[in-house]
Amino acid sequence: MPKTKSKSWFVTNKRRRQLLLNQICEELMYIESTSPNGKMPWGTVTNIVNQTKDDNPWVTRNMITFAYKKFTNNVKKKLDEDEASKPTFSMNSGGRKKGDTNLKKFHKKEVIAAAKNEITQLYKDEKHRYNEMGQILPAGWLKKTIISICNKRGIAEEAASISLSTIRNRKNTIIRQGGGSESLMREIEPHLVELICAMAHIRRCLTTTESLALANDLISGTPIEEKIIHWKKKRMEYDPSSPVLGRKYWMLFKKRWGHKLVTMRGQKFALDRSNALTYSNVKQMYDQVYDCMVSAGVAHVTDEPSKDFPGPLKTKYHLTHPEMCLVVDEVGSTSCQRGDRHIGGQKYLCEQGMVPQIQASHSNERHFTTLGFTSLSGHPVLCLIIIAGVRELYEIETGIDIEAEVVGHPSDPDYFKKNKGKGNYFRWDLSVCTMGRPSHAW
């Protein structure tokens, strides 16, 4: 007699189906909202049905259409309820938002500096015009100009704090912030702040050490680095063994950009691939890759779909140079065989109650990553092996085997040309496999 399914099974199955339909409806709503004309592209539901029919054959087009209509109605109803529940007035009982005070101070400081620059430029131009006429500025002109500019910029209360001597003693129109000279990193710091904020938005926040390393990398080999080194040498503060920018610079940097950057403990979040691996995200990824291939000249786009690839989703991109397009996949492994599991595997005979022992390598555990490069024409191109280590071994990093057999004779005038790209020998050692080449043939 066949076993009947329990009531809990039907409840679980119903909940699973409803969850899948909700995910499909969320994806359809995103596609419709991001569409240029605000409408869902033709054939979207059919494509989703074709993609899910292997794992979920019960999904049909009518079922998705009905579920999406119900889903959108619920969303609109919830939005209307939220809009109706909002009060007609707001009472901010919590005070200002965190960081508003520092941001307001920074903006006020920038406005005052811009006002000083504008007043200085006007004073310089007006003084030059009166000197050409053989006259001097009217009495009280500068004071009236200061009050006028401050009122125009909304800082009337700061007009009294701008001294007349501050404007008269300016040799140029640049008002330096605070005491001392400006930072030599003033041109790079806005880009550094933008990179730090961008990394935080993609949920890959940088630590203080990583941010300082990024700052040093941005100026590496540039004239700004040379200026900083020269500045440090004049003050006997340069240490060749240390980074150009140190912790003292970082403290001043955070003080200057405290209105935009803050240091705090991180909040954990779950990495759910099912939320990111959606049809719209994958389509957007492929579209951007195809656009890059067209701009690189290895493919072109036409109005007619390509017939080279089977499947319901036809592409309008045609490959012109498949041998110039590389694809790569990485596989991580280790030289230690102690933790290898049996998937199938050979069986061995032993005495009752014993466990057959198989010899395995575990003395020198080395993690390595294998990258296989293949062109879109189907031909292998390169195999890259990255081996973890704690000290530098140049014979392994460069791939040169000094004990490899020499092909040809160095007295031959075409010896380098003949051996370049030839004379490669594979040498198998106990732990690594290196590709050797005569050292004097490079």
C-alpha cells in the first residue's frame, strides 16, 4: 500500500511554492521599475518560466501573471496605508541627527573661506582700477564690501570677525585654512575619501591600515610623493624603511574630513547569494561584459540575432576575434592529502575489525590556487599556479630552472632568437612543478 503524504508535507510544500513566487514577483517588479519606458519587456515571464521549469515544472505563465497582479496590489495597498498613517506634523524629539553639527561647522568654514576669497579678489581688482586712474579707494569701501558679501552668502553674523587687515595683507586670493601651510595631499584627499565611501557602499569597508596603505599607493611614484619625501628630509623625519604617510598624517586627515568619515565597529550581515543571483543582475552583468567586448573590437552588435549558439535567448553580439577573449576559473587545493574524503574510491582488503591505512602526504601542507585560462575559440592558453609561502623563492616565482638542459650554443648569433619560446622543460620536484628555461636565454 503506498505511503500517503502527511498534512505537514503539504503545508511545507505550499510555503515553498509561495516563497518562490514571491521571489519571482520581486524580480519582475525590479525589471519593470528599471525599464526605460516603465513597462515590463515583452517575453520576460516566458523566459523566467523556461528557466525554472527544470527544477519547478509546476510553474506556469498564468500562475506567475496571477501572482504578480496580486503581489503588486498588496504593495500598493501597503504604501497607501503607510502614507495614511503618517502624521500631518513632525515632532523631532531626538534633537539633531548624529554628525549634523560637524557637517554644519565644515560648511560654515567653507562658506567663510569662499567669502574671504571673493572679497580679496574684489579688493585687488578695485584697487588696481583706482591706481590706474591715479586715485585711492574711497574710505569705508572695504568694510561695506565685507558686509555686502557676508549678507549675500548668509553669514552676516561673521562679517565682524573678518578683519580688514586680513584682506589687505593677502598676496593672493587663496585663504589658507587654519595655521601653517596646506597639506601636500590636498589634491589626492578628495579622491581618497571617494574611494573609501565607495568601498563602504559595496559592503567592503576598509580598515585604518588598509586606508593608509591605499593613500600611500595613490601617491606611489608621483611628484606628490617626491614633495612629501623632500618635506620630511628637510625636517629630519624621513625613514626609508617606513611608508611615506604614517599615523600622524592619518590623524590629521581624519580631523580634516571628520564631516564625511567616521570610524566605528562593523555590523555583521548575512551573505545570501539567492538575493544577488537574479535574472536581472545576471543580464546586467552580461550586457556590461558585451559592451566592453564591443569597445575593445573583439565583437560587434547587429540587429539580427546570432545563430552560432543554440538556446531560446538569442544574442545580437557576434564574436570577431574569439581567440583574443579569455575566460578563467580558479580551483583551490592543498598538497596535504590527510583530509581527503572518499568519493567512490578504491576498496582494499583487510582483517576483520581493522581499518585499511593508505599513505598520504601531510608533512608539508601548501595551499595553492590553480587558474586555467582558455580562449573563447576553445584552445587552452595558460595555467597559472599561485602557491602560498612564507619566504621568497625567486626560482619558483620566476619559473626559471637553472638546472634545465641548455638547447643550442651561446656562441650562435641567433641563440637568443632560437631559444626564445623554445627549450621549455618541465621539472617535477617533491612539492612544486616549475617550468624551466635556460637562464641565459631570457
